[in-house]
Amino acid sequence: MYVLAVIENASRRVRILGTTAHPTAAWVTQTARNPVMDPEDAGRRVRYLIRDRDGKYPALFDAVLAEAAIAVVLSGVRMPRMNAVMERWIRTCRRELLDRTLILNQRHLLHALHEYELFYNEHRSPQGIANTRPLARYPNRSRSRPARPPEHPST
């Protein structure tokens, strides 16, 4: 199964766009159109999409993104850190979800991935960005320790 997902570098918010057993050019292109027209992201401005040089991305994929004023940046050859944020999420998803779940079919995989997306975006705190959740309202900016409970007097 192939999964198409995107992640925002600034907030680490993940979006699962779709899954398929056979990624055709038409499927990849239609999947690229979905987040561009998503009303949930109407207030967000995406300027760049970093992707690898896989042949599964047709020229029409880049054209759909260009119409939405999103510049496509191809990852460099032998530059593993260029797309490190997404690679890290893939490793985390495999370790926390896919290695521990018996996936029955494509529908079950999509359901499990959407549940993991919800968990990752709203509950799990990725380390490195002030330990905040991607969809947190108020980032945790204080690094101070919580107050210790008062000690009980000796009797």
C-alpha cells in the first residue's frame, strides 16, 4: 500500500491525503487537488512543497500545485536531511502504529492512519518545538518546573 501524506515544517502538523495499492498519475494528481481546495485550510498559506524525485509524481501534479501558487522543490540527490521532518514522521508512524497493528485492508489502513493523524496533531507532543502539539492553542513557553507539593510536617 502507498500512502500520500504531507507535513508542515513549522508546526509539524500532518495530513494524510490518501492510500492506494496502485498509485497512478490520475490518483496522485487528484490527491494533490484535495488539500488545495480544502476549506479547512482556507486561512493557511502554503508556499513550498518539498518532494522526492519519484517517478510516481507526474508533471500534472506539479502543474496543479503551480496553479495554487505552490512552488515544488525537488529533494537533492544523496541529501537525506533535506526531507528529514517527513522521514522522521514516517519512522514514528511505523514504530508507533503500523508495527503494532494488524491492518486488514485499505479501508482499515486509512482509518488507522486518520486516527493516528488526529492523535499526532492534537495529543502527542513532538520534541524540539517547545514540546507543543501541532494544533495546540497556546504553546508551552515556560521551561520552569512545576511547584513541588508541600511536604507533610513530621509527627
